[in-house]
Amino acid sequence: MLVGVRKKPAPKQQLSTGQTVTLIGGAGKLRTHDFLLFLCDQLHVPADWFLFLSNHRNFFTHKATPYCAVEEPELGPAKYDLLIMRTNILDFSTADPKDYFRISESSAVAAGMRRLGAALQKHLVGLL
């Protein structure tokens, strides 16, 4: 669509963080991961939801099968959460937080997608 309205971005872009992303790879193919980071940056939508999704999707799709556990809070009313783990964690007090996440945290992915969708729609309507 950006090509059609003559607003095609350059193949390499520098994000506001200083990171450089390559939007167009070999054979002129769009690099979707970098393009989504670029869109989030341009539309001022935090990309943390996308990085969370990408990190866990790639791991569980290509590298491993997840372990699951039920988290019971130590304080307050009984409110349980499902934990998805990269390894079989026996003691969460010593576990690396990068090795697991709560299902409730994945709601940030859906919220991020909605924010990006709304911002992208507004942006495209403005271009047209």
C-alpha cells in the first residue's frame, strides 16, 4: 500500500532507539520482523508486545516444547495463573525470569496488536 501511494520507506531505516533495521532483504523480499518494528517506531506504538511474541513464538515453534505449571500466589485471595516455561523449573525463587512467562502476560500481545492496528489505520487514512 505504501508503494501505491508513493510513500515506500528506504530499505534500511534507523529507529528512534538508534537501532538500524533492514526492511528489504535479498531478492527484494520484505523482512516482516524489521518492518513491524519500523511501523511501531513510526507510529509511536511500543513494540514490547511484538518482541515478547516473537521471542516466545520462535522458541516454542522451532526449538522446544513448553513445560506448564500453575502459579499460586503467596498473598491475597486465591488467584491462579498458568506458567509457560522453557525448561522444567523446580524452584522459581532461583529461576531466570526469561525462562518462563505467565499466560496473563500474553494479553499484552493482543492489546499491542489492537494499538498498532488503530494507529496504522489512522496513518493510512491520513496518507490517502
